[in-house]
Amino acid sequence: MDELVAQVRHALNQAGFEVVGGIDHRMPGLQVNETPAGVLVAWATSDGFAALAADQPGRDCRDGMRVAVQAAVSGLMTSLGYTVTGTLNGDIIVLVKGGDGG
């Protein structure tokens, strides 16, 4: 599974995403970590963006950005041949490419 984590990190980096280590929702960027189901890709905003989003009355910009980031990550990974699924809290799980074990 370490190889899949490395492949996902590499693909996201090459596409221009800010990939940060581990899963720590205090650290902004895409966080990539191994899970039993595959590779979890979670997105966390910076405190500055959260404050900016909070200043928008009647809108939650974070939700809109989360949807956009999910769509971009899902589209990228799917275009590279990976199977992608979502989690209940809006994160993404990337499964082994083509179901062939790597």
C-alpha cells in the first residue's frame, strides 16, 4: 500500500496540488494517508481561508471549495485509471489501480 500512497502523492504533486504529510486537519492542503480501504485524500483549509469564508454572509465558501477540490482530485485520479470513492465526511479514497494489485 506504500506504493499506492506514493503514486497518489506523486500524481497530485504533478497536477499542482499542495500535498502535505499525514492527516492533520490543522495543516492546510491535501493530506494523503494509507487506510485499510486504500489511500485517503483529505483537504484542509488554512485558518486565513476559514476566516475569509466566515466573512461571507449567507454562504459557506468552504463547502463550495471542498466540492471543487473533490471533483478535481476525483477527476484526476479517475483519468489515471484509479477507482475513487467518497467518505461520509467528504474525503476521497483512492483504490488500487484497475483492481490488479498495483
